[in-house]
Amino acid sequence: MTTEAQEVLQQAEALRAAADKAAAGVDDASGLQAWRVEFLGRKSALNALSKGLGSVPEADRPAAGKALNDLRAKLEATYQELERRLHAAAEAGPAPPRDVTLPGAPAAVGTLHPITQTYYEIAAFFTQLGFAVAHGPEVEDDFHNFSALNFPPEHPSRDTQDTLYLAGDWLLRTHTSPVQIRVMLEQEPPLRVIVPGRCARADAVDASHYPVFHQVEGLLVDEAVSLADLKGTLAAFAEYLFGAGTKIRFIPDYFPFTEPSADLSISCVMCGGEGCGPCGGTGWLEIAGAGMVHPNVFRNVGYDAEKWVGYAFGMGIERIAMLKYGIDDIRLFYENNFDFLKQF
Ligand code: DAH
């Protein structure tokens, strides 16, 4: 096809688009009249195009002519449709006045995510005991996440906390414990802080594991602190969170940054300690790791390890929320399922 003919087709197409766009804005008789003059009138672009047909080489003239005829038919149909609509609107009369006294549509009010709610509950307990809230970065370095916490390089205790390693020394933190280091490097004892935050581990997804999860860390450093203080505080915490009569149990465990170290369990909230499916028949549910701060950790932050004593603990917020609310699959927290979320 010759360029002249192509030109005609392109202009016809542009004209059709412009006419449609202008038609959408026609809402009264004078607008309709103006539209007609512009697109179908004697001086319309369509007429100009038709007059120029003579310069299109003869072979292409029928095709170009047909395109212009089609366009004219389409514009006339549009005109008629606009006229019919204006007419119908005039018949229907003015819209009834809006009744501004009718009640409005209720706004959908959001709620806090159950993870956030559970964290606020945990925080309320510890802040009443004088714990401040500290935060740290989700992208950490080896020093804060591991070595300052007394994980020697190549030590097998690192294997339980595999994560995404980034360029250089950077990694996604595997726990909130590195913030213990950050706080102690900045503040002199005595101190007490809790640390909420997101953590990451190279865990396969199942009903109780997710590669991204949340923890609350606790750290208290002072002069005369003992394991009894830690145990008493966590016993009161367990009753606060899970109700009066909730019992706790410490069993020995290993963490490089505490000595001695323990796992904290509560009496099973489902069976009251009798033994059931969720507690694996033991009557106990593990909710946190805890222990007395290892002197090496104090040395790594420049504290006098002869003078200062401390305790620390760390718990998974998802785990606690699941036990509190009877949620059986951790994935529910992250799916943005409205039916799930609106129950909280
Ligand atoms: N950081 C440990 C973990 O993620 C949990 C933990 C255990 C934190 C003992 C502590 C602690 O502060 O004392 O597995």
C-alpha cells in the first residue's frame, strides 16, 4: 500500500479515537451540537480527508475511500446514540435529590495483625517491670549475630541457625540476640531491655516452620542477679500470658551465649498437663530459650565479667500466638487471608 493511502488510514483511525473521547464528555444539547459540527460538519477533518482522496494513487483509492465511508457511518451512529441518550435523560427528568440523612456505608476498619497483638501483650508485661524496648537491623553481620554471642567460627551450634548469607560479612539475622550486643556496646549496665523483631532461617516450610518469623528477646544486666530471678520473672510471665495456674518447667539446653542455658516450657494449655496430641503426650509446651549471660559475651562488649551478671531469654512470637489462639498452622499468619485475620 502506498504511503498516501497509509496516511489516510492512520488519520481516519486517529479521528475515530478523538471522536469517541469527545463523545464521552457530551452531556447536553449544545455539547452534542458542537460535537456534530466538529466531527461531521462541513469543515470537519473527515471532510478534508475525503477531499484529499484524489491524491491517493488510484490502486489504493477504493480501500482508502472505504475506510472513510466506514468512519462516517460510525460517527453518524455515535451521533444518533448520543442524541437518543440525551433524549432519554430528559424524559426521565432530574435525578431525585440525594438524601444526606441516610446512614453511610460502614467503613471496613482494620485490626492489628495477631503477631503484632501478641507482641504488644508480651511487651506490656515486660515494660511494666521496667524493661525498655530496643531494636536492631534485620541485616546483620557475623560479629553481632554469631561471634560476639560466643559462637566460635565453624562451631556446630551455627548449623542450627543457617540463613541467607549476603555479600561480604552480611547475613539475615537468625535471632534477635544480636541486639543484646548492640545494646551493650552502647549502654553501660545496669540495663533491662526487650527486643522484638523479624528473623530469618533456612528452614523448610511446614505447619510450624517458616523461613521468616518473629522473636522477642529479653536481656537484664545488673549486679546481684540469679537464675532464680530469671525463673521467677518467666513464671509470672507465663501466668500473665496463659492464665493463672500455668506452670513452668526449665530443662537444660545449650546456647553459646548463656551458661547455664535452659528451655522454658509451660504446662500444656490444651490439656492442662495431662498429655495430649499438641504437647506430644508430655504435658509441656516449649515456649522460649533462656539462661544466664555467658561471661564471654560480657567480655566481647567490654563489660567487667567479674562484676556484672545477667539473664537473657528469647521466644518466638508465632509460637506463642499459636498456643494462645489455638492456631495449628504458622502459614496462616502470612497469607493475608481476610477470613483468618478478621477473627483477631
Ligand atoms: N536466640 C535463641 C534462638 O533463637 C533463643 C535464645 C535462647 C535467646 C536463650 C536467649 C537465650 O536470649 O538466653 O534460638
